[in-house]
Amino acid sequence: RMDSDDIAHPDRLKMQVDFLENNQDIDILGTAFEKFPKKKIVRLPLDDKAIKLAMIFNYNAICHPSVMIRKSTIDKLKIRYEKRHEVCEDYGVWLKYINDVKFANLNDVLLKYRWNGNNISKRKTKLQSANTQMLMFKAQGEYFGVDYKPAIEVVAKCRDDKIVISSDLIVMNDFVKEINNKLK
């Protein structure tokens, strides 16, 4: 799942297939990548647990254009992108199936990911940030058994340019406090 303006390392597919053949328990495999033209190397967590923790609490820890997914996993789980996760469909998939798959990343830089002002991530930053935050709150809520729906409604208000009132801030504060209490 690579965009036409990205560049794969000549041995990318071979290296990923070899890894998957030697690690039958891995369902979804990403790689480190280089953002270009700035030549910034991005390395992501390598093992399943670190990837999942990063995705629940911080960021999408699988580079979508570098992904290789087992067809058997796609078929078994009926993995599909969901339109409601616009601009972060991949993150929505990873989080939806987080308990059903095992992730890994290769530390090798096997993709050059074009990063410029025309990227959808750049053009739709607000939408992507809001949808990502909603996915993250849902994942945190499910992981810790906390009601995440009120927090998601507040983020949706921000995304949709609706007025956020003081009670919304209390909802967000309560959600964060409950998650922090579960972390202790």
C-alpha cells in the first residue's frame, strides 16, 4: 500500500517477505522510512508490544506506505478501511484489530516517503488530528474499560468547528484523570 510518489528500496519486498516467512506469528509488518526531500529518517518501535503501546497512547507506529499484511489475516478478519476514519484510515484499521493481530517493524529504511505541502496529512491536518485523537481515545477507553464516548464527542465538536463549552473541558479532564488513574 504505497503511494505512486514514494520510492521503495530495491530489496524492500524481498526483505519483508523473508521476515514474514521467518516470523509466522507476525500479521502486519512495517519499516523505518525516510521523509524526503528533507532526508529525515524515522524509526518506529520494532516489537508488537511497543508498537501497540505507541498506537494507544502516542501516535500511529506503523508507516502505512511501508506496510505488508498477510492475505490470510485480511481474509480472516475481513479487514477493510472505513470511510469514517477519513485521512487516518490505516490507523483506524490498526486500532480496530489491535487485539487480533501481531505487529512488527523492520529497523531498515526501506521506503522514501515523499513529504511536502501537497500531502493529504498537510492539507487536512485538523481533520487528521481530530480523527486520530478520536481513535486514540476509543482505544484507550477500550483498553482500560473507560467510557470514551463523551471525550470523542468533544473532539468531534472541535473538528466540526462547533463551540466547546466549559462542561466539555470537564468531560475531557475527567477522561484523562480516569485513564491516568488506571495507569497507576
